[in-house]
Amino acid sequence: MDPQKDFSPPDFCMNDIRAAVPPHLFARSTRRSLLYLVRDLAMVVSFGYFATWIDSEALSCHLSAIGVSGDEILALRCALWLAYWWFQGLAFTGVWVIGHECGHGAFSSSSLVCNTVGFITHTVLWTPYFSWRISHRRHHQNHASMEKDEVYVPKTRSDLGLPPLAEEGSIKYEEILGDTPVYTLFMLVRQQLLAFPAYLLFNVSGQKHYPRWSNSVLFTKGQHNAVMASNAGMLAMLFAVRFVSTIWGITNVIKYYGIPWLCVTHWFIMITYLHHTSPEIPHYRASAWTFQRGAAATVDRNFLGWQGRFFLHDVAHFHVVHHFFPKAPYNGEEATTYLQKAIGSHYLYSDKPSFRALWRSYNDCQFVEDDGDILFYRDRRGNFIRQAVAPTES
């Protein structure tokens, strides 16, 4: 079955979908948002404080006094550092998510509050707030559009240099695309750690026709000052990290801040990649694309269970509703129940374990065709994984 031919795209109306969600779920509360920010910052400070004890002489002396050997102390310290990096990375990511909410105007009805909080939280996590906010808004306005989306634009058959579809029967896809598991793992780790900086610097995963090393087509002349402010923030962070490193040492900066920040890039890329890359997700060319179809072309995920919900403010669990209503604040679970009824079987959800889903999407989402208005991914064998599902009446 070819889902590109058998899939029935949604034709629902945005006014009907908005009417299906109670108005109180769109109300923004600065007080509530600030409480989330205080909570996240308190966790960051607390985790950082407890980490100062990991390599302390006091801990070594206490453990030695109760008969713990030197090798066991070393193993315990390694385990504690791993635990610190995991939870501090999640806490850092929660702070980044708050900056993300600011970029959408969901944090507060005050643009001054949103931009102040967003600029600070994103800058300390090496994200150029205003520049990112502008490009991210374009992503939301054009999601799942082959010509206009800003991130996770599928590679086409011709992008990969594959033979044309007319030669389908003679193409040995596995010989062309079939990497070894070790190489695939290496490429996946590279994506998780470097994809976000690569996107910011080189437009990786964005539109291929954008010019490089010239005036960006993403920004207008009226946005010049905002982009410069973002760049100034990045420059200030560079000097701040350098200054702190001269006081506490580069090793401590890496242990307490650098590795948790690397975890932020990993979690952020993993979350967004899984939202927008799946065999079940359609992509559209211009003649078939509408905002509603693009908004529905994402997947809610049970991402890290309770940890994803608590630390990441439900950003991974309820992402479909976020694409329909990006200004709706922190009410994803309740709003999703109404949205699901409104869009029926076009609502996509996966409870597959996060890392297994990442491996599956990375292997099964290889390319889309050069022709056609509604596109689905083919895997390394050239097969469609998704089974076409017709919409049900809601």
C-alpha cells in the first residue's frame, strides 16, 4: 500500500478546532509562569550545590571512616557525576523550555516580560533568543511544508543521489543506504550533540536553497537590532565563561556547566526530532499544504515518562496542540483531550520508549520522493513503513 496515494489529508477548519478548546485554556498567567521559572532555577542551584560535595575531602573522609575502599569511592563519585549531569541537564532543558515559551508569547501577556526572561534564559544556554524566536516562528507558520519549513525538512530522492523512481525494481536501496549499526550509532550521536549548533551556524536540516554566508533571508531589515542583540548576548556569554574559567578553572566549568549544557542540546534535538520525524507523519508540497495540515503533522510522545513531564513542562508529551495554538500556556494535557476529539484519527501519539523511537525514526525516515503533493518517508530498504489511515468522524 502506498500511503502517498491512499492517505486522506485532513480538511478541518481552524475556527472549529479553536472553538472545541475551552477559552480558559488560552489564558496566560505571568505569576504561574514565574513560579515555574523559580522552581527550575531552584533545582539548578540545588543540583549544583550538591555536586560540590562529590569530589570533596569531607565525603572521602566520611566514606573511608565507614570502611568504603578507595576504588569504591571512585566508582561512587563517577556514578554521582553521571546522576548530576542527567538531572542537571534536564533542569537546564526546563529553563530552555521556559525561554521557548517566552519566544511564543505564552509565558506572559506582556511582551516585555517574555522578551526579558526569554533573552536571559536562552542566552545563558547559548541560544540567540531573538534570532531563534524569528526562525522558530517561521517554522510554526510553515510546518511540514517542503518549500518553507525551517527545520527537519526531509531529504528527497535526488538529494541523496538515488536513481529515479522509474528504476524502482532495479534499485538496491540497502546497498546505497544500508549503513552498519556502528556507523549509524556514530551518526546518531553526532546528530544529538552537534545538530543544534550546526542548525544555528549552517542551517543544517533547513531549506537547501537558502544562501550561505550572506545576508540571511530569514530576517528583515526591521529585525536587525533584535538579531544584533542576540549576537551581543552570545558574545557576552563567551566572555563570561572565559572569566569564570579563570577563577574556578576550565575543568570545573565543564563539569558543572558544560556537560549539562551539552545535555540540553541532546534533549532539545531528540525531542524536536521525534516530534517532526516519523514514518506516520505526512509532508506537503505547496499545492496540498495548509496550516491545519501542517499543525497536525507532528507526534506527541511519552518522552522519559514522569521526568519528561516534570522537568520539561510537558513540552514533549503534548506537542501537537502546541502547533495548533503556540501561545497556549502550560495546559497541554487538558487542551489535548479537546483537540484529539476535534481532529480524530489525525491526532498522532506514540508511547514507544524514547531511545527506541529515536533509533527507529533515524533508520526508517530516509527520504521522500521528488514528485507528489503528499509525501511519506521511505526507509533504508526503500519501503513505506506507515500504513495509510483514513480520518474518522469526530
